[in-house]
Amino acid sequence: MKQGLSIIEGGLLIEAGSIGADHEPAEWHIDLRRPNLVEPIEAEAWRALLTRIRWPEPIYADPDYLLTAAVHQSGGRDLVFAFAWSGSGERARLRGVIPLAMPHGLWGNGRVQAWYPPGPVLAPTIEPGFLDEVEAALRAAIKAVHPRSTLIMVPSPAAPAPKQAVLLAQPVPAEVVPARDRVGIRLVGPWARDGVEIERITEPRSIRDAVEAYLSFDAQVSGNPIVADPSASSMVRVVTRRFAQRRQTSVDFARKDGVIVAAALRLGAGPGSIVWRQAEARAA
């Protein structure tokens, strides 16, 4: 069975040959998009994929998170997002989204690697049951764009069970993870003490000022403040603004006698929300 493959990078269309003759009858194509060239319809299909397959960490795999990180925390790497589609026309269906670091023209050693920003390292979003097809199409796409390059997917992405995270690296013990980088945890300490008033800001128009207040508080109490790193502070501002547009952001403040003693940035809404960043006054 012949499978067509088209690769789009910033509007450049490259036609490639057939792949995977032993696969089930289907048409596959890969779109390679720069972070700032991902179309809204592609972002919608991306989120629909996360919902359809019940991806275990949808917030860190969300386009608003990953595309922002690719712009502000690329570390100088040349990044693209590979969209793997099966079928054509109205029957086309997104089966995977894989962030990739492309090789540098002079010293890239010919390796194309799956990429994720600093923080939780999850497997690329690929629909279970289509891992082999997606990887075969992706390898063919890489060869078409960079004939001498090799796709590195180590370890290979595994199909996640519902509500089960899939890691590409060994998990780091919680006690060595900075408090503000811990996710999915219950806030304790000053949040639970007597006399503490907790304010949660969710109104999108108020999020920007609330985030600035959080960054100011973090700068006062943290030994490694976010604002000291322009890329990290830009990441925080843009991610919270984008999530706020979908009412998926909240900023929490804990006050004692009118003074802020703790603050947290949340992404998501309801039971699925996570604590993305948090800061506490040492004397709180």
C-alpha cells in the first residue's frame, strides 16, 4: 500500500516517496511547523487529540504551554513541531504532535531529537496504537528535509495508560525539586495556618496584574527569582496570559495581617488544575 507524505516547513512543501508498505491502508503526512507558524486550526486539533486520548499531563502538552516555551526557552536550538496526520481531506485526523530540535547547519551532528522545555519531561503526544506509523512517517519526513540526519527518539515513546504519566527521563526525587517547580501538589505551610486569608484571582482582565504581583513577591523571597532570567519571566507572563484567555489560569495569594506570605500560579481549571509555580516567605 502506497502512503503519501507531504512536509510543510514555514510554507515550503516537499513531496516525498512512500513509506511503510506493510502498514494498514492509510495516507500519512507530516507538517513541520515553526512555533510561531502553528495555525489556530492545528492548535484546536492538538487539544482535541489530548482530550480524545486522555493524555495524562494535558497542561504541559498544551499548545499554549509548549509553543510559548519553544519561543522563550529554546536555548538557541532550532525547533519545529511535527504534526502527524492520517487520512486526507475531511477524513484527516491528527495522531501525534512531536516537538523536535533540528540539527545546526555547522555543528548539529546530524541528529534530530525530541525536545521539551525545562521542567517535567513527558513523552511526545502520540495516539496509542499509532506509534509505529507516526515514527515511520516522521523518519521519512526528516530524511526528506535533512537527508543526512537521524531521528533520535530515546527511549521510544510508550503508549500511556489513562491517568498515567509517561516519562522520557528518570523522575527526580521530590525533595531535590525546587518548591516553585513542583506540580500537582496540595499547598501547605502558610496556606493552612490560622489567620491566613486566601485570595484567588481568576478574572482574565485581572490576571496580568496578579502575575506581576506574584513575580514581585517571588523576587523578594526567592533565592533564585524568576525575573532574574528574562526567558523564564517571559515564559511565565505569556503562558499565564494565553491560558487566561481560556479561563485556565488563577493566581492565589495567602495573606497574614494584610501581608502576602505565599503565592501560587495555577494552570488549568477545576480538579485538573496544577500548581505551576509557588513562592513562600521564609518567615511565614
